[in-house]
Amino acid sequence: MTSPLKTPDTDPPGWLERRLPVMSLLRRQYVAFPMPRNLNALWSFGAFLIVTMAFMIASGLFLAINYTPDITQAFASVEAIDRQVPSGWFIRSLHMGGVTMLFACLYIHIGRSLWYGSYKAPRELLWLTGLGLMLMVMVTAFAGYVLPWGQMSYWGATVILNAVHAIPLIGQPLSELLLGGDTLGNVALHRLFVLHFTMAFAILGVIALHVAALHVVKSNNPSGVDPVNPSQTLPFHPYYTSRDGFALCLFLMVYAGLVFFLPDLLTLADNYIQANPLVTPRDIRPEWYFAPFYAILRAVPSRLGGLLLASGSLAVLFVLPWLDRSTIRPATRRPMVRLSLPLAFAAFILLGIAGMHAPTPAWLLASRVAIAWWFIHFLLVMPLASEREMSS
Ligand code: HEM
């Protein structure tokens, strides 16, 4: 019997197909979909992101069943998940390790798109939906980190909510909306819990938009030249399903290593102490994935200035398709970008390392140099390079 997915277009449509042509849609979009032949392993990270999101939502649902969003019980309920709920430690470790895998894939996915110029016309909307996803993932991770109500949850959130408070005009009402009062307490914890899981489902919706946008403009590729005839493409199935499937096995091995052997590799020990508003930890540090932005906040003496620079560092990505109008896509074919972009990647990593260290004068200086390079790259080098390439 032929599988419904394999039914050729010439066959008369069946009962279901005449009413809801979902099989032909799946076949067009995920079986016969034409893909460039020359994609490299960096094109598998989108699939990793989707699978990690699925793990996060599944494990999150089980955690939510046992979690109590109340400041007197939240910490104990998380301890109970770790120690008493059958396989609770595993579900929690999946969720915590998943955040690390998600952000690592997200940063590599963005880096790949920057290196190969995948943000350029006609892929601007694909890029913007991706950036929307990044912001949503960040808000979700921030809200989730407060839930265990440990020392870092409490003090980390206090730092960020103070920063939100400094935003002109909307800062005060926004922080009041989140806190439900003046301080971080029960109302805030409840609101952040609701924000955390509703945001997670909203992310699924935006992923659907992101992939739909991708299927309209199709994938870019390392050469930066779109295929012009069918001989330059391969159908998604079986070529990319098998390749992504293999890559996914390797990815899941790394994820499993983190979950089973190093569950606390990247978490901060202070978060295993219950939140205490009267005792400030000696060193308030964010998780690694927020460290670059934390380093920016700290490198500027004024709170508003730090906030403007931290949000500006992301805002430049939103306008990038219009800052860089050259039609040459991959950095490999752009001498200025090939030099300057790796330095911008290095600046981001340096900021991450600085954000995880105490703000000594040396780290503050390193952060300032890195911030300067980040902005020089996007606001000066990219427009200049594209100007030169367009006029030559
Ligand atoms: C949860 C978050 C995300 C998911 C699940 C996701 C998923 C995907 C998938 C499945 C693909 C196709 C495979 C691939 O090219 O790797 C893709 C492509 C793409 N994504 Fe994402 N993405 C996410 C976040 C982002 C972000 C944050 C950006 C950029 C800021 C972004 C920009 C792009 C671009 C430009 C492409 C096309 C790349 C090309 O063809 O060269 N995505 N995404």
C-alpha cells in the first residue's frame, strides 16, 4: 500500500484530502521541499532548536504539576521534585539542561545566519521572526529562573526589575505590573509563573511563523547564491531528514551527558539556598546565557545608560538587514566582514566571560572595549562594507 505522504499529485485526492488537504501540504513542505545541495552542519541547528523546545515544554508540564507558586512553598516544592517525586530529578535536569542547550543552539543559529548573510533580502521577515523568538526565549528564561525561589532567583530578578524600573515612561508601570506591588513577593512569583508557561506556548506559535516564512523564501546556503534549477536542489526527504536525524543523535548525546552526568555544571550553588531578602549574596551573577548583557549593564556607570546599551546591542540586529544592503551574502566573500565579524563574535564571548566575573577594573575595561567593537562592527563596518561592495 502506498503511504499517503507518497501519493503522487496525479492520483485523485481521497476523502480526507478533498476536505482537508493536509497530506499534500505536508508532502510539498516537508518531503519534496527543494533544499540547496550544499548545506553544512550549521543548518541542523534549527532542527535542534525545535527538538529542544519540545523537551522543554514536555518536562515543564511535569514540573508544573508538582510546583507551588507561593514564596513560602516554592523552594520546598522544587526540592521535593528533586528528591521525592519519582524521576523528578530527571525531569528537572532535562528542563535545566534544556535551557543551556537552547541558548547554545540559539547563539550558534544566529551566528550562522550572520556569517552567511541569511538576514538579507528576501529573508528579512524570517530574520525578524527569529529575533522575536530570541526575545521571547529570554523573557521566558528570566521568568523561569525566579520560580525555584533560591537566592540567585531572588537577587537576579531584583537587579533586572530595578533595571526595568529605570526605563523612562514605561519602566515604573511595567515593573509594577510584573511585581504587583513595590517588592518581589508572592504576587510577583505568581505572575512570573503564568508569564513563564504562557510565553512558552506563544513561542511555539512564533516558531510556526518562522518556519512558514522560511518555506516562502527557502534556505540560504554557504555559497550565498540561490539555486536556479532543480538539479541544484535535493528533496528534504530522505536527504535532509536522514542527515538532520544523524546530527540530532549526536546533539542528544551531548544533551544527555549534561542531564545525566553534569546536571549542576552551569548552575550557581547559591540557588540551592532559599531566597532571603535580608541577605544579599556576596556576588550576584546571572546564568551564562545572560552574562554578556549583564556585563554591558555593569560596564556603564548609569543604570539607564547600561540599559540603553544592552537593548541597543540587540536593536542593531533588528535593523541589520537595512544597515547591510550589499547583495553579497557570505562573510567568506566579503574581506572586511570576514575580519570584523569574528572579532564581533569574540567581543560577545568576552562580554559573557566578563559578566561571570567580579567587576574588577580589568574586566570593566575589557567589557567596554568589547561593547565598543560590537557597535563599531554593526553601525560602521557593515554599512561601510556594503557601500564599498555596491559601488564596485
Ligand atoms: C526557538 C527559536 C528558533 C527556532 C526553533 C528556529 C528554527 C529554525 C529552523 C528549523 C530553520 C531551518 C533550518 C536551519 O536553517 O537551521 C531556521 C532557519 C533560520 N532561522 Fe531560525 N529558529 C529560531 C530562532 C532564530 C533566531 C533567534 C534567528 C535570528 C535572529 C533565526 C534566524 C533564522 C534564519 C535567518 C534562518 C534561515 C537560514 C538560512 O537559510 O540560511 N532563527 N530556523
